[in-house]
Amino acid sequence: MSCYLKLRHFEGPLDLLVQLVVKAETDIQEISLSQITAQYLAYLAGLPELDIDQASEFVQLAATLLEIKARRVLPHPVRLREEEAELDLEEEEDTSSSGEGRVTHLAEYRKFKALAAVLRNREEAWGKVYTRPAPESLSKGHLRSLPSGAISVSALVEALQQVLLGLEENEPVLEVSREEITLVKQMEHIIQRLESDLNPVSFEALFSGIRTRERLIITFLALLELIRLQRIQVTQQETLGPIFIELRLN
Amino acid sequence: MSVLFSQEGRAAIEALLFVASEPLSIPTLSKVTHLGEEVVQELLEELQVIYAGEGRGIQLVQVAQGYQLCTRPEYHIYVEKLLQPVNSKLSRAALECLAIIAYQQPITRAEIEKIRGVKADRVLATLLERQLIHTTGRKETIGRPILYSTTPEFLRLFGLNSLADLPHQTNELNIG
């Protein structure tokens, strides 16, 4: 992922170079920063999209190299030290004199980077281990009772009165009574109808005026029951013709 | 009310571990069961042996200064299939910042930024929000900056019992 450099005295990734410079294994004087920058820009141009993380990492590494180099080149680092002391108000110990301060920072950062990787491994391994979520019913304070005396009896009575008052204000409830039909009643009804009519009653006439499905079914069942009991007689003169019902005369 | 028999005590501890959603410390278990801390420790170890036996899907682990029942990593696919947890891994920046805090706590924002070389505001906000770090006072220096430390939640996330269990800081770590 890192940019691969090809310089006169060094060939490899940038962070390795910084590492070597920090450890003073490579002489910064022999490294051309402009070459590094040129190669890095070429590398960035070759990437499908700009990775801010990587770009900023480069800026940081390059700045570090530049700083180390500048300190190496300058004959009197005393002025720099003073400036830095002014900038770093929070720095308690004066350890950041010359390039060493930056060098230790970088070394420290590399160390934490490595530790972060170790933590990442742990995070991944431990991510496969699950624990029980807190059961809601058992969480603290879930069923905590009110402190005694928080509610007076009179307040309770008042609350009840409010409820009762609200009830009275409500519109009167209208009751819709359910039509009560029984098989026996309907059988009697059919018999009465047949008795009042001297002529046989047609099937259609018997069912006309029935509005509910329930009554329709009960009437039909009553009809079947009367046939079974041989109380009525059903006749049909022709196929698909009208059906007539009359009392059976015994 | 005290639990007299060790088997009963062990069962009681198991029950407590089952209902608890966070690690239970030995002092807590001791307080609830009225058993001595040494006894609790022994019973916990017995339970660990039981759960370490073959054919178990759960284990009793020592984490964040306590004990907690949790699933075995071998069966994570099944757990994930059932519950479909949302995976929210920490970003690289957040992890680096967390590593610095973990090893250097308590630490100020400026000190973190000095090591990382970039601003840490957003990363710190994320870590605070996830309750992996918390503020633990102020440094007695110019400006009295806020100090940050890791939380027990941090230990839980990484399955650590205490900060002493953090991987050692060595320079031999493979840097690349």
C-alpha cells in the first residue's frame, strides 16, 4: 500500500526509509527529498482515487524527513530550540531539543501503530465472542417501587372521581341487539307460513325478504329438517322448474 | 441468608452469571451470596472447568476485573445468523488513538496529537461516544487540559481482564 521509492542510496517503501533515518542507519544528507516528493506524486497520480489517510501520512513522514534534514544542515540549532519551546507550552521537560525530539515522537508513533494492529487482532478475535444483552425486565430501576408517601390516599380518590366524571360525560352507549334465530323457531315459522297459505308456497317466496346470511342458512336448515321429519312435502314438476313446498297431510 | 453447601453456592453463582449482562466481580458475587471471596474464587474456577469441558457452547471468561458467561468463538457464525448484529469496527485512526491512550493513560489531547501528529478531536469524540474512554480529571499544567483514560468497556471490547493484560510494548513488534 505504501509508495515504493527508487533513490540513489535507497530503494523501498517510504516508511522504511523514515525508519532507517530515525535509527540513523541511513544518512539523511544522501537522500533527495525532491526526488521522494516527485516519486510520491507520481505514485498518487497512479492511484484510482485519493486516499486521504495515505496522503496525510506521506505529508507527515516527508515533513519529518525535512525537519531532520534541516536540523542536520543548520549549523546552530539553538534558535530552533527556543522557538520550539515557545510553541510547545504544554511540554514540561525540555526533551525536544534538536532533531531527537521529533525522532523519538516518530519512533513512538510507529510503536503505537504496531500496538494498534495488535489491538485490531484482539478486537477481531474477541468480536466472535458474544455476551448476553441486559434483560430489560431485570435492569436496574425497572420495577422500582415508589417511595412510601409519594401518593396520598386523597389523591387516589380524586383520580378515581376524575375517571368516573369522565365516564358520565361520555355519550350513552347504544346497544345493537343480535338477532336471535334458532332452528326450532324457524321451523315453526315455516309451518305457520304453510298453514296460513292454502296453496303450496314457492321456494323463492319462502326465502324472499331474508336479509342476513345467518337467517338464510337457518331457514334452509329448518327446511331440510322439516323434510327429514316428513312434516312437509317438496315438489318440482320439471327440471330447473319452480319448487313448491306444502304441508304433509297425515 | 447464606448459601451453605458449595454445590448450592456454585449454582447460585452460575445463576447470577447467567442473568448479568456485564462481568461480575468477585466482591460483588461474594456480597450477594454471602460467601467468602476465596470460596467464590474457587467456585468460579470450578465453573470454568465445567464450561471448559467438551461440547459446550458457552465459556466463563475473566474479563474487565470480573467473570462473564459468553459464547465460544467457534460458534460465532450461528450467533450472527440468529441475531444479525451490526458490525462496527473501529477506524484505523480511532484504534491508534485508543492504543496511545491505553498505554499512556491518563493522557491529554495535546499529548495524543503530539504522538500521532494530527488532530484528535473527532477520534476522541468517537471513543467517548462508544464509552471506550472517559475523562479522568485535569492535568495540573498550563491550561489544565482534560485527561483521558480507558473504561471497563474498553477492557470488555478487547477481552482484557485488566490493563496489565495489554500486549507488551516491545520494539521487536513487527513494524511494517
